[in-house]
Amino acid sequence: MRKSLCAVIVLLGLSGGCAGPQDSRSGGQSVTSHTESDGLDAIFTHPSSDSIPDGRRGEQIRLGYQLVVHTQEFASSYVGNRLTCTNCHLDAGLDPNSASYVGLSRAYPEYRARTGLVVTLADRINECVERSLNGKPIPHDSHKLRAIVAYIEWLSKDVPSGSRMAWRGIPRLHPTKSPDVVNGTKVFTARCAFCHGADGQGTMAAPPLWGPQSYNIGAEMARIPVAASFIKSNMPRTRGWALSDQDAYDVAAYINSQPRPDFPGKGHDWPKGEKPADVPY
Ligand code: HEC
Ligand code: HEC
């Protein structure tokens, strides 16, 4: 209930009201978080639209919001598929169960094993542009990239520096059995095809899950435990936590066994080793 109310409030114009401690994201299941920090636990909260400043900064924040919600329209020259940032970062990045943007500007710059470098928030946004959106990085001096950063900075303003963000990222789902793609196909037909299309290519109601218009193999969503966890807490849309861990894992394995764009830069990933076993290349 809280989540769908948030969605409505957000879509109506960025008003606050979704603050509050996060409900159990794991639903008591075997979800493990992959981010750690030593600080105090922060409470999931985000500012209300009244606090958007006037003038240029305010315009920048509002443009950043448009870019993440209407990515196809506002960032068409960079996007290479039919996805939008908020197809995965639900409710304009305000949903604590889908890699929320809240607090992120407090976490960057940060070392990332995948690039082997300390990356800025702008760098990390471009990783999603190149992989999740199968596109071209937005230049660092672009006002559009700065606008997305400004939006995330504004969303993070009430999260104290150095605090632990329990909601951060998408945890990994690790069920005890290995994935069963045959069961995954059944789950897909029964629970997903209605919105995403029997061929997974998306419909008016939902974005594509595989094929040329989907995320590429370099995306985090292309890792089965990540997709499984996202699906578990958020799909079918507005009815999260309805699938068992095993069904979420199996359907994630089915989706990620389907064809999707390659990521030509994949050979540069994890330059210092430690590539996780669930990476599909
Ligand atoms: C009621 C319609 C509906 C159903 C049923 C549904 N989805 Fe979705 N799904 C959506 C919508 C809508 C989005 C985009 C969310 C947004 O933009 O707010 C989405 C997004 C996604 C995404 C991330 C974006 C992408 O396209 O890669 C994945 C993965 C996903 N769904 C998987 C599933 C799976 C697996 C099932 C079945 C267990 C499922 N969905 C069932 C509507 C649905
Ligand atoms: C296909 C789904 C998908 C799309 C589309 C997508 N992302 Fe992501 N994004 C993810 C996943 C999955 C992660 C990894 C979360 C994790 O680390 O657990 C992520 C991570 C991020 C992070 C880092 C989060 C953190 O905790 O450090 C940022 C910032 C980000 N995305 C921004 C964007 C922006 C901006 C867009 C649009 C330009 C976008 N993403 C589009 C799925 C997506």
C-alpha cells in the first residue's frame, strides 16, 4: 500500500510523503545485501518538491527528473534501446526496493571492482547508460549528465554523510537449488507475458525483457541473482513479494538465457580480477 501511494504521489509532481523506515525488503527470504559501511543507519527519506530551490539549480533538478522518467524523450541521442531509467529504478528512483537514488550522492566517489577505479556518480550513471540502456555515454560536460547528478544530489540531501543506507542497491537472491529454466518458462507465461508480451519484447503496458531493445549483457540486470531479487520485490508490477524465491530465480534465469545485445567493452571489466561467477561473460 505504501509503495503504490508513493508512486501516485511521485508521478503527480514530485511531492514528498513517502518517507519512513523501510519495510522488510527481504520478506524474510534469503536476500543478502552487498553494500557495507561503518556509519549509523540512515532512515529512508527524501525531500518534498517544495524544497527544490528557485533559479538555475531548481531547473537543473527538474530536468534531471525528466531525464530519468522520460529518458526516451530527453536523452534520445544517448539511449540505444527502449528502456527508461525508471523502468528499473522505480518511482523516479524513490522506491527503496529497486536501487533507489536516495542517498547516492553521499556514497560517491567510490571504488568499483568492475572498473578497477574510483568512480564518480556521473561515471556510475554512464555505466547504466552504456549497459542498462545499451547506449553511448553522456559527455561529462553535458548539462544533461549534470542535471541527473543534480536530481540525485537533491534526493540525497536529507541523508547524512557517512551513514549506512540499508536500502542501497539491489540485493542478491541466492536460493538453495540451481535455476530451473523449464519452471522459469512456466512462471513467465503465467505471471509476466500478460504485460511484457509472450515474446518478451515489451508491450504498451511494460518494457522489453530481452531482444535488441533490452539491456545488454554488461548490465547488472543481466546477472541472474540481481534480476531475481528485483523481480522478487517488484514484479508483477505493484504486486511485489508474490513469487517464491525459487520462482523469481527461475524466471530470472529464463529471461537472462534469452538473446540480448552484446557489450563490446566487456573485456575491460574487472581488470584486477575477482569477477563474480554470476556474470554472463
Ligand atoms: C502488470 C504488468 C506487469 C507484469 C504482470 C509484470 N511486469 Fe515487469 N514491469 C512492468 C512495468 C510497467 C515495468 C516498468 C516499471 C516502471 O516503469 O515503473 C516492468 C519492469 C520490469 C523489469 C525491468 C525493466 C526491463 O524491462 O528490463 C523486469 C526485469 C521485469 N519487469 C520483469 C518481470 C517479470 C519476470 C515478471 C513476471 C514475474 C513481470 N515483470 C511481470 C509491468 C509488469
Ligand atoms: C535495466 C534496468 C536498469 C536501467 C534501465 C537503468 N538502471 Fe541503473 N542500475 C540498475 C541496476 C540493476 C543497478 C545495480 C544496483 C546494485 O548495485 O545492486 C543500477 C545501478 C545504478 C546506479 C548506482 C546505484 C548505487 O547504489 O550505487 C546509478 C546511479 C544508476 N543505476 C543510475 C541509472 C540512471 C540515471 C539510468 C538511466 C540513465 C539507469 N540507471 C538505468 C538497473 C538499471
